[in-house]
Amino acid sequence: MRFRHVVITGASRGLGAALARRFAAPGVRLGLIARDEAALAGVAADCAARGALPQVARCDVREAEALARIVAGWEAEAPVDLAIANAGISAGTRPDGRAEGLAALRAQIEVNLLGAVHLVEAVLPGMQARRQGSLGLVASLAAFRGLPDSPGYCASKAGLWAYGEALRAGLGPRGLRVTLIAPGFFESAMGERWVGPRPLSLTAGAAADRIARALQQGDAQLAFPWPLAWALRLAPLLPAAAVDALVRRMAFQVREG
């Protein structure tokens, strides 16, 4: 598939910026959404240099009505044929040993899960009317197994994965494609706050290449790197006490930011 109008949330840096640059091509419209207006402008300039037609909007994905207005304006100019819900935040056990706390847990669910839902709800009416369109939901390998040091992040991504599975099953017969994406570690500002091992980490560009390929192929799901993906997907089949003991040994912290 060749996409002509792509909307990406969390597009100002990291994976979102890499995806924007990956889809940038002559004549391709890009709708780039994030909270950092200055960083968005830099990504848009890179995409324009590749011949794309970028538009930017400063918006917090928690603001459903504002997000819907932005998308409706872009839809009025040209149908959105791919929407990537990529915006995300993370928290966890802090370097001083404190737990993430209720406020951080709530924020992660609001951004990582509800923020993705807000984007889907904004683009879905047009896609359903046309019986054509693709959705990419960026979850995480953390969706497959709760980790003691990041309960909020794991819960938000597990919720997004389940939501995406339901969407895919329901929308497939209507001509829409839903690709669920579960990356492992890759280079990003979010990742730099992680204090702990980062096995099989990729560059943001390499992760974006894999994701773009899966979206263009209309894959149902993508989880990488495969050794970590398989280990986490198989974990529920093992005795819970044994898996709990194992994940307790995978301690990490997340710096505030």
C-alpha cells in the first residue's frame, strides 16, 4: 500500500519523528501532532525537504475535542488513509526507590491508552464511510507481561493492545486494516530516562523501518525484537510464581521528566 495522507501523534521526536521521515515522499500529506511546537517544526522541515506536504498541530492527545477538530480540518482537505497512534509517556520506579505514584499512573493511561482512542475516534468515521483506511497502534512489549517497576506503563499498553485486537476483529470485514505494534527498546528521549539494561535495542530509524513495512503490508501485528517478544508472549503459559520471581530480577528505574 502507498499512503497519501498520514497522521502521526507524538511526531516531534523519537519514533514518531522517525516515522514521519520514513513516510515523507513527494506529494504525501503528513499531519504531525505533538506538544512541542518547535520540535514539530524541525521534523516538518525535514519532511518538506523530502517533497512531502507536512502540516503540524500542537495538541495534547488527552484533549479529545481539540484533536478531533484538527483531524476534521485535515480530512476536509484530503482523506486520511493512515493514522498512527504513537504518542506515549512512561514512568516507573524512581532512582530513589519511590514508586511511580497515582498521578503518574493515571497520566500514562490517559496518554498511552485514551490518547490513542481519541485519534482512532477522530479518523474512524471518514474511514468507515469510505470503507478504506489503516490504523497503526503503537503499544509495547510491556503489553505482554506486567513488570513490577512500571505497572502504569504496562497497564496502559496492555489496554491498548486489547483495544486494538477488538478493533481489528470488528473493522476487518468493513475494509479497514488495524496493525498492532509492540516494539522493544529503541533510542528515544523516553528511553534515555530508563536506568537499567536495554537488551537488543535499536535505533529509532530501524524501528520505524520495521513498523512502516508492517503498515504497508497490512500486517495484523508486529512485535520485535523476536527473542524478547516470544519470551514475553510465552510467559503466561509458565507457572505464575516462577515468572514473578524472574521479572523481579529485571529491576530498573525511570528518571522523572
